Amino acid sequence: MRIFELLDRIPDILWPRRCMFCGGRPEGRGTVCEKCAEKLPFIPADNKRFPVEFTAGCACALRYEGGVRDAVHRYKYGGSWHYFRHFSALMAANVAARGLEFDTVTFVPTTARRRKSRGYNPAELLARGLCRRLEIPPPEKLLRKCRETRQQAGLEAAARRANVLGAYKAARGADIAGKRILVVDDVLTTGATLSECARVLRMAGAEAVLCATLAHSTGRDKNS
Ligand SMILES: [Zn+2]
């Protein structure tokens, strides 16, 4: 065994791998057990994209329910940042199967303060993983969040729109004009955040905006 392979296995030895959806033991080197891999609530790639204002729609890979909801919650709030690898692979398969056409990829930003306190931006990691899987250049930081917002979870649709209105700006020096831009986020609920980001991009001259998220929530779940 080469030294690199050994080093690569050390985390598995110290922290036995658990299925990210059910907590069971996955076979082989995966992070998802066979049972969950088969039963994930996939949204078929031939389904229509979900409507989001100012965009050509949002491609979502999974329904936000059961084990997916719990895993996303651990990913966003529980420090399980490494889930981005499998999540972005699921997103990449969905984006590729739908044949989405875009010039560049970006992500919903957080404030610098929020990113520092959490240590990572879940949407940014998904965008990075997605680009790597699709073998395209890494995402560009085209937007910045200029003020803190309340957590969208638990807010009604109108309150969500008000909450994010004016919260995003084009990043300084961002190359947006004339581009078809894919914006990545973790969960689509009412689309308030993504449509606000899209509005800013369109105002800055983007030719078109498409969205991709890992999951789609109907909003009935108060945690989404
Ligand atoms: Zn499982």
C-alpha cells in the first residue's frame, strides 16, 4: 500500500464512516449506504424546472424530506461540511442530465462575518464541487451580501422577500454583463433569495440566470 493510500484511509480508521442519510454503515468507500442510494427522493431530470422570478427556472436534484432534510440540516448547521462532495455529485448529475447551458457558475454569498463564524459557505462548497464534477472552471464570486438577514426558515413568503430585499450586490469588478449565469444554493423554498440574487445579476447586465439547488422544499417544513 502506498503511503498516500494509507494517509487517505486514516480518517476512516479513526472515524468509522456512517451513511450521511441514515447513519448506517455504507459498503466499500462510499458515504451513502446502498439502501439510501437507491431510495433517495430524486426529482427526475425531465421534470420542469421550478419557477424563480428573474430566472429561467431552478433545477433541483432531490426533494427536501426525511433523511435528505436531516442531512442538509447537519450540512448547513451541524458542521458536516464534507457532505458537499456527495451533494455536489448529485447536483452535477442533475445539471448534466438536464443539459443546462451557461457561461459561468456563481453561488449565493453569505456575509464575511457569517462565513467566519460557520467556517464555510454551504452554497459556495456546493458550487465548487459542482464545477469540479462537471470539469469546468471554478465558480466566480459575482455577488456579495452587504447586510445580515434573518434566517429564512420559519418566515412566510412575503416576509422572506422583504428579508432579502437589497441584501445582495454585484461583487466589485465582477464580469457579469452579457453572461448566462448559473447560481447555486442549497435549498429552494419560495425562491426569495435566488430571485433577489438574480435580480441583482440582471440589473448588472446578465443575459440570463439559471439556478441549481441540491433540494426543493415545499415550504411546509418550518426548518427549510
Ligand atoms: Zn443510508
